[in-house]
Amino acid sequence: MSGNLSGIKVAILTTDGFEQAELFEPKKALEKAGATVHVIAPKAGTVQGFKHFEKGDTVKADKSFDEARAEDYDGVVLPGGVANGDALRMVEKARAFVRTVNDKHRPIAVICHGAWLLVSTGIVKGRTVTSWPSLQDDIRNAGGKWVDKEVVHDGNLISSRKPDDLPAFNRTLLEALVNVHAHH
């Protein structure tokens, strides 16, 4: 699906330890569809990716959380990776960013351990999501309903479990953004 997403801006929020495929694959799919994608991290500069537990490729952060304004974006992607997911949930500016995008009812796409940030923002309450299985207790404790599915689309939340789910995850994200575009 190559719906034209020119004019759509998507933020990928990350820090060191992100799961490589879960950042690069959605980024590639979004850019191919014409969207502008900014990688946003606690500080500008290089961010270290991982392939499971091995160091992987790095990505350059386009902006820091201090520089980026959530109001400027039509959607957010939260890649997984244990270290990334665990660190990012403690970053107040990352939580505020996600809350702002959620308040605008814009797509928030989260995969694997990325769901920890959603738990920490409080927005999983009453929502159905999936994630890496080890997060299911956190999600249930935060008032969310956890299911084991390739992709779950509940309102503006799109969630997947692991890198194998990326094709469905990307497809669902692109469709959601095409709908945002239609209402631009």
C-alpha cells in the first residue's frame, strides 16, 4: 500500500538499545509512502541500535526531546528493545510527547517493549493492546487488556509483539496515517 503520505510527519521516539528492525523497518515504510520521519531521542546525535542482544546499527537523532514539538507530528512510532523501552519510560519529555499526540487522537504505533512507555503515560487504561509477552502484567496492571495478536488496532493505538509482526504493523500504521491525511 503506497498511499501518498506527503505532508505527514511522524516521530520515532527512541534511545540507546532500540531493537534495530523495529525502528528501521517502519521508518523505511513511512518514507517510501512519502512521509517525513524524525528520529527523536533524549539528546541529538547518534543512537545505538541492537539486534536482540548484539550491538547493531546506529541511527542519527534528528532532534532531541527538548527541540521537538509533539504538536508538529501526525503520528508516533515507539520501537522496542528492552534497554530502550525501559529507559524511555523514565523520560518525562517522552511521556509528555506521547500524551500530546494521544490527546490529538493521532496514531501511536508501538511494538515489543515500546509499550512500557504507554504504560508509564497512563494511556493504556481501557485499551486493548499487544506487546512482547513479558509486558502483559504491566499492561493489565495499568488497566489495559492484553491480547496475543500480530497487530491490534484500538482507536489511535496500534500495537504489535515482535519483529516478525512488522509487515502487519507497518501496513496498519500506513492505513491509519492515510486516514489522518484524509482529515488534514
